[in-house]
Amino acid sequence: MKIGKGWYALFTAPLMIVFMIVVVIPFIIGIGYSFFEWDGLAKHAATFVGFRNYGEVFKDQQFLNATVRTTIFTLITVVTVNLFGIIFALVVTTKLKVRNVARTMLFMPYLIGGLILGYIWKSVFQEFFLSIDWGNWLTDPVKSIVAMVVVTTWQLAGYVMIVYITGIMAIPADVLEAAQVDGASYMQTLFRVKFPMLMPSFTICLFLSLSNCFKIYDVNISLTGVGPNYQSEMFSLNIYNEIFSLSNFGYGQAKAIIFFLIIAIITLIQVSITKKREVAL
Amino acid sequence: MLYYSKPLKTVLNVLTVLFCVIYLFPIYLILTNSFKSRAEMYENMVALPSSFSLQYYSSALEKMNFFTSLKNSLILTIVSIAIIVIFASMTAWMFVRSKNKLSVILFDLLVATMLIPFQTIMMPLMQEMNWIGNNLGIQMTDTIPGLLFMYLGFGAGMGVFLYHGFVSSIPVSLEEAATIDGCNTWKTFWRIVFPMLKPTTMTVIILDVIWIWNDYLLPSLTLKSTANRTIPISTAKFFGQYTISWNEAMAALVVTIIPVVIFYLACQKYIVEGVAAGAVKG
């Protein structure tokens, strides 16, 4: 089919121009900013400092703490999200009468945004726990992280459940029948037949939850905030505060670029694993 | 399939429902306590309310400026998604049908930038938008149209990516027939191609509703005036500004999740399909 240049421009140029202005240009300027020291005020000049901002990052104890905290949080939450997600998916793909009601209820939290979820759970971890004398979890350095794990699991378990359901439904019935004819028990079918066939779903969910957890921001601000002594501050919130609260625009932007690199590495690993597996199948 | 005896089945059904109810306990907590008086709430938070008082609802609605925020959120979500669907489908179709180098490069660029977390570009984006406001006289920050523009840019990557995959799978012969019958490119796209893209359009709509409706960080950076607040922003302001009366706060939370629940119950099938498709392809 022959399409003229004019039509080509008319169909693609509007979106491409907006995309360049909103995503590409800020990304490039952002890399530039990370080499300067600047307080964000137009009347103050920015000073070029080379890679110094990137070097400072390794001496910034508050930032290093936030990084370690976010990593620990992410590792724990990825496990709990996928564990609950797969159990939920197995339950709602049985022939139980209540399976559809259960699916509806378990998926619902995902649709409520992280910010609102954080506030909803604040009423549990703060007001409800105080009323039954369990103390306020959100002011405790360890328990506030546990609270974030609970809320994020609550949010994402229903999400990954949907992906696992799709995977389970795609397992051919004859494979399961063959296992049954051969006298496999429920557990044997689960571990020897279903799980190996769910490997593509595992990969997808693992990385979805990994990058989602590492980027946690909304739940962080609504549920705990930075907390006393920044004890609950996560990576994203640290970047936000560095730029918009402390006005270290250049230094904060260097952190933002590091954040991008981490997310990019996680995603690229995922893509290469998914590609390899597709070839293997 | 496994064989379950009848009593075991009943027990499993009951256990599953019981678990789901406990799972949604936070929702129960905010719902019941929003009707109680302050004293009644702190006496026993788990008990059902003895009377249904709506006083906290009316004060919460007023303090949050709820109906203004609802209107802003609705306009923002609906218009953003409409323009994302229109421009992303046009662009993706053109990329697939005219196989030139530029299309390949632009498509790869769109997909690659999906990796960039918002935090990485938020500060330079705000600088750029302020610059446009100061130097070109087009107010981009603190206006709904400015935010619509930004959502179009951020939604471009995933939109084009999803449409691109689908267009590649539909045969070109119908479009050729339409061209022979005298349709120009514009008509061919809107009369023949766009209706065929409906499954992808549903996926894009669902994924973007979940994203834009709940988005907090981007609107919180641009929309500063009270009149422009969206639901997440006015909720955050509500929790930040007042010494929280928890009954009122819970009433506010119940009100904010009502639109989500209505949307969910009305389009559950599409939502589940859309989320699954988005997760697998994204």
C-alpha cells in the first residue's frame, strides 16, 4: 500500500512532537542537570561540577539507608506478592462455587490507587491498632516497613493473580488429564506439571512486582511519610525531597538518573530472560 | 479434576469467602466507622454502627471540595484517554503500514522510553513547562489542558506499543480494497482500521484509566490551585491540612473509592482482560 509523505506526517507528527517535548527533551536536559550544582532559582547560576554529584551519593548516609531499606522492602514484597498471587490464582481456578466472587474481591484493591490505599491502611495500622493496644506501627522503624509490605502485597497480589490465572487457563487440559491418568497426586500435579508450565507467568510477575516495589512512592507518602529521623523514607521519596524540599536540583537529579539506571537494568534483565525462554519453548 | 466430597466442598467454599471478607477488612473498617460517632468509634472499632449518621460525610465532602475534584478527575481521565487513543492508534498504524527507517527508529525510541521512571524526568519536565509558560506564553503548569498535554506524551509509549502489535496481526487487504474503492488514507483509517482495533482500544482505555485516575505525583507537581485539584490531590490535602478527625477521614475515603467500585463492577470483564493483556505485553 502506498501512503504519501503528507499523510505520514499528519498521522504521526502530532504525537511524536508531544512525546519529544514531554519525555525525550526532559530526559536529555535531566542528564545535563545532574552535572551541575543548582538550587532551582532562576536568578542563581548553576555551577558545573562534573561527576561530583554522582560521587556525593556514596557519602550520603540518608540516601544509602533509603536504598538499602528499599531493596530489603522490595525483596520481601516480591516474595509475598507472588506467593499470595499464585495461591489466589489456584483457588479461583478451581471449580468452587464462590470462585468468581473471590476473584472480584481479591482483585479490587489493585484498582484503588496507592495513595488512597495508604490512607485506608493508616486507619488500620494507626487508629485500629491503637484501639486494641497494639501500638502505632507507623512510628516504629521496623513495623512501618512491615506495614508497607502488607499494603503493597494487598495492592499487587490481585494484580499478579490475574496474570497467573491467564497462565493456568493456558495449560492444555490433556496434559492435566494425562497426569491424573498416571496417578499423580494434587501436589505432584502442582509442582511437576503446573508450576513448570507457569514459568513464563512467573518471569512476568516477578519483574512486574520487582519494578513496581522498587518504585514505591504513593504508599510511602500516604502511609508513613518519611517518619521520625527519615526511618521510613524510600528511594523515590528521597529523590523527591532532595529536589523539591531541600532544593538540591542538580544533586537530586543525579539520584534520579541512578534510579533510572537501576530500573533499566531490572527491566533489561527481564526482557532478555523472557526472550531466551520464548526461544527455548 | 480432583474429586471433592460434598461436605469438604462446602467447607472450602465457606473458608474462601471467609478469607476474602477478612482480606477486605480495611474497607469494612472505614465503611462502618464513617457512620459512627467519635465516642462510639473509639469504644469498639470492629462493631457495626448503632445508627447511620451522615454528618461526617457532609463535612468531608465540603472540606475536600469533592464534587469539584470529581469533575476535574473525570475530565482529565476521559479527555486524556480520548486523545491518547486517537493519536496512538493513528501513529501505530502508520508505523506498521509504511515500513521505513524513520518508523522503526521512532517506534524503538517510544518503547525504550517506557523504561524511564517518572521521577527521573519530573524536575526537568517542570523546568521546561515553566520555561514554555514564561517564554512562549502558553501556560502549561497549573492548568488542566497543560496536564492533558503531558498525559498524551506519557501515554504515547504504551499506547503505540499495544496498537503496533495488534495492527501487525491484521491483514492489509481490506485497506487496499477500501483504497481502490476511493477512500483516502484518512477515511480508510477511521472507517476500516479503527473499528477493527477495538480489543486493543479497550485494553488501552482500561490501563490508562487505572493509571491516570489514581496518578498523584504528576498532578501534585503541576496543579497548585484549589480549583484544579483532582481526587488524589484533594485527599492528600485533606489528610495533610487538618488535625485528622478519623470519622471524617474515613467518610472521605469511602467517598473517594465509590467511583472506582462503580467502574469496577460495571466493566469487570474488560478490566480483567485489559490488565492481563497489558501485563503480558508490557
